[in-house]
Amino acid sequence: MSISWKKPVELQFPSSGKVSVRGPQEALDYLLAIWPTEEGELYMKCKVACMEAIEGVTPVEEACTIFRSAAAEVGIYSSGTRSGSQPN
């Protein structure tokens, strides 16, 4: 069973371009594989929230909000508008 967020989170990675993350499992995959940094309190909080959302402990939309904040913190959150970053 795949758990999805109400609205995908759009990310812009410098190396691989724009991606849509549709749920906590995809978010966890990106956090573990190509996230720009593996440091910081928000990164760790996001990993835990995504794992707990998959397990049904944390509400899915709460994990989504934390994921969006973590992406914004490292500069890869794409709100759908250009905010000074140039496409590859």
C-alpha cells in the first residue's frame, strides 16, 4: 500500500532537475539517496517523520509539511514559481 500526500512536493535538484515527490516513501528515498546534506536537526526530524508516516504513527500531511520545510532549508523546494534559481 502506497501512502500519498494530498499534493506532491516539487523539488529542484541541481544535478537531476525537477521531481515531484508524492508521499513519505518517495521522500525518504530522496532523503537517503541524493539529499544535499545529511546534517541538521530538520533533516533528522524529516527522516523520522517520513518513517513514522509510513508506519502510521505520524499524520501523512504533517510529514509532508516537515519534508517541505527541510527541502526549503537546503534550497531545493520549488513552489512552482521561479525564485532566482536557473534551470539546468
